[in-house]
Amino acid sequence: MRRTCRALLVALVAWGVSGAGQPLVSSASTGADRTVRVADSDQLRTALADARAGDRIVVADGHYALGAVTGRHGTAARPITVVAAHRGRAVVDAGQLVVTDSSHLTFDGLQWTGSAGLVITGSHHVRLTRNHFRLTEQSSLHWVLVNGEDSHHNRIDHNLFEHKRQLGNFIAVEGSETQQSRHDRIDHNHFRDVGPRADNEMEAIRVGRSTISRSSGFTVVEANLFEDCDGDPEIVSVKSNDNTVRYNTFRSSQGTLSHRHGNRGSLHGNFFLGEGKAGTGGIRLYGEDHKVYNNHFEGLTGTRYDAALQVDGGDVDGTGALNAHWRVYRAVVVHNTFVNNTSNIEVGANYTFPPVDSVIADNVVTGSNGKLFNELKVPVNLTYAGNVAWPTGTATVGVTQPTEAVRVADPLLGRRGPVHRIGAGSPAIDTGTGRYPFVTDDVDGQPRAGLPDVGADERSTATVLRRPLRPADVGPNSR
């Protein structure tokens, strides 16, 4: 009988069940990090309420409800980790996780299917990683919201977000009433299947908001894949200062990466692949001192708001409502490649005030219809330099510029993998102006050697570090 009881206890330990609704805790009595095994909602809530630095809370397969987590603090070396015993088989389908005044807390490998979004508020170094989000929407809903006073350094990575039908964002990064959450990172996620199209408030990612758009977020959105994200004219909407959007791939998604408010954005190293789908776009700009470089735009069908690149007009200049479209000043658009788009570079398509003191340089622009460079409003002191334009079919260059500003020549593009790149003997090779020291590599992560090539791609034998992303490259099961 004693042996039978002992065997039963061993089995219960293996399943993480301790009886009496309590989680099973295993650790040395000397204060070593603990492994806490839970198998129902009560045990999970108890473990979270008692969580301390170094705890690893292992969640058995099953269905769970979650609620508030307050005042739980790990450390960088000893985070608190809530992890599914088997990725995707611990399902949170009830309650709402609200993490408040906490730090160094990770949720790993869970599946989220409930009807309430996750909230990270007034917390830092909270991480959501390798989760699968497919919430059950009943009305407008942000699936993950970061807000609160003094939020910073949170990370959302390697997750799958899919099947959004109601208003709201997959991820919204906000903050306090005056300051956006700072230094957050959104990376290696897969966003897909958003729609049908709404007029507003259905972005995949929104960074900032109008009322706090004068604050700086220092957010990094990188290495994400967006597929069929058709819910909003802005797939990613940036509404604050000093943010970076880089190394992402946008496939067959209606809308644009829009720097809607704020200044000093860096938008670089992204692939925009329309794949012939109606309404697909690239980048749209408002505000001051943005850098747009090393992006590849191919097969996009949108125009005006959804052009491959829209350096737009503004409806306010210097002062005005925070939710207005602020006039563009000093945008730098360099070393990008445009291939077979319905509309390539547009300037000032919408609103009253055309861009001021901006630069369009060292870009490769090809197309078979319309104007490759389309000034819908006359810009103020716009500088062209070092561009290679190749109009085919019924297309025209669209602007009259000296040869050193816009050179009409065949860049000898050929398909290499999923996109077109310059070939041997291209007039784009080693003919960049070399004036932009922040352009140190190309869209593939290969170094710019000597005088740089025109366009997003440097013809090189160096190791390719980045490429257009596919589903296997992102999400819960990627490397």
C-alpha cells in the first residue's frame, strides 16, 4: 500500500498537481529558483500571486482563466516565467490578464482565445513570447495594450496574431496622459488575416496616439511579417517621436506603414510586396526629419494614400490640432528600390501644404505606367540627386531634372528569389552619391562597400543577413 501511494505521488508530481487546489512547488530549501507546476486556474492564480524572482510557473495542458497580476518583480538575471508545458496547449479562454506595477515577467507559449485583451500597465520588462492570439471578439478590442505611467522596455516577440474582425489593434503602445511607453520592442511576430476594411482604428500595430504624439517612444518594430492585413488604411501607424520600423515584410496587405504623427522616424530595410492585390501600399509620411532608406517596394497597386511612397501634404503647418496631418519638413528618402508599382514616389497628394526641404536621392525607380516621380503639389526646396529612373510602357519620369539628379537608364533588374535586384553591369553599381553616412548596409544586411550602389540592394557576395520574411521565419515555432 505504501508503495502504491508513493507511485501515485510521483504521478501527481509529474502532472504538476499537489492537491487542495494548490500549485506544486519544487525547489531547494536554500532559496534556489523554484519550478511551480499548475494544472487549473486557481493554482495558476495562486502561483502568480506568490511569484518571486526566478520562479518558473509551468502550465499544464488545459483551459484557464486569468486576472490581475500586481506588484510581481523578477530581475534581468532571474525573471518570473509563466510557460506552457506544451506550447499552444495551455489555453487562456476566460478572464483578462492585466499586469500592473510589475517587472521582468514573461508569458511564454500560451494560446489566448478569450474575449478580453491583455493589458500591460505601469510595468517594465514584461515579455509576451511564442504565444498564439486568436481572440473571440464581441466588439472593438485592442488585443494587447501597453499603457500607464512609467511603462518601458516591454517586449512582444515571436507570436502569432490572426483573424481580427472588429475595430481595435492587435497591439497598441500608449502610455500615460503625457508620455508614451518607452523603449518597447515588437519583433518576429506574424500578423495575418485582418479585415474587412474599416475607415480607421483597425491597424495591426499602433505606436503612440495623437494626444501624446509630442513625446518620444524609442519603440522598435522589427522583423515582423504582415500578411493580408486589410483592416485599416494604416497597417502600422506611428504617432510619436523617435521610433524605428525596420526589417519587416508586408505581403498582400492593403494600406501603408504610416508615420501619422511625430518626428524623427527611421523607416528602413523593409520589404513591401503587393503581389498584385488591390490597394496595397508602402510608406506614407507626415511630420519632421524622417529617414526612409533601404526599402524595397514591388508589385504595389495603390495610389495617393496607398502609393508605394507618399511624402504627403499637410493640413497644418507649425501649429494646429495634434490629430491633424502635420506638414512634412526635411524628409530624407534615399537608397530605396521601386519595381512594377502602380504609383511609385508621390509628393503632396493630399491636403494643403507641400513638403519642405526634403531629399529624394539614390533611388532606383522603374515602372510601366504613370509618373515615376509624381509631384501632385509643387514641393518647397526639394532636392533630387543620384536617382536612376527607367520608365517603360506608358510611364514617364514625371519630373524634369538634370542627369546627375535623375538619370534615365535601365538598371538591369532581374528576379533573384522573391524580388528583383540589380544585375551585373547595372548603371546603379557604385554610382550612389555617398552622402548619407547612416546608410551602412543594404536591405539584405550586406555592407555598403566603397561608393554605394543606387537603390536598396548592394550587389555583393557578402553573407545575406536578411531577406523577405515567410511564415516559417516568425511566430511561435520559428527559430
